[in-house]
Amino acid sequence: MNDGIENPDFILQLRKYSSRARRDRRLQGGNVRTITLTIQSESKDSVTIDAVIEDGIIQEVGYRVRACSLAQATTALVAERAAGLNMDLNP
């Protein structure tokens, strides 16, 4: 079960998703919540996530990524799939 990162399909998917987050897609407005995560190293990589959440449901996600391809791909996946998720941690 060593299909992981050596699998050409995985690498193609990683590249596809990382390319989606190379351009900033920030959200604007009074109802936007924002969090920025910064790595405390020499690189100072950071990911900023914006979200519109109404009645505990994620409506829209935006982002700004200044980090590696893996962080770009992860951010793109979150942005693509988060809309509609319930933020209630105690269902």
C-alpha cells in the first residue's frame, strides 16, 4: 500500500489543486470571518482563509496563500468543498 505520493495520479491532482490557489480569492464584506496562519520560520509562509458563515453553515470560502504547493492544494480543496458544511461541533 505504497501508492501515496509516488502515484502519478496523486502528483497530477496535487498540481491541479495547487494551481487553483495561486491567485488570491479574498472575500469582502461585514459578514466575512478571517483567520491567518503563519509559520514561525524563516520562510514566513502564511495562509489566510475567509469564510461567510450563516446559521452555522459555511456559505463561501476565500483565501490568500503564500506557502508551498501542498498548502496551496490543501487550501484549494478546502475552498472547493467547504461550502454547505455545518460548523456546529456538537451535532
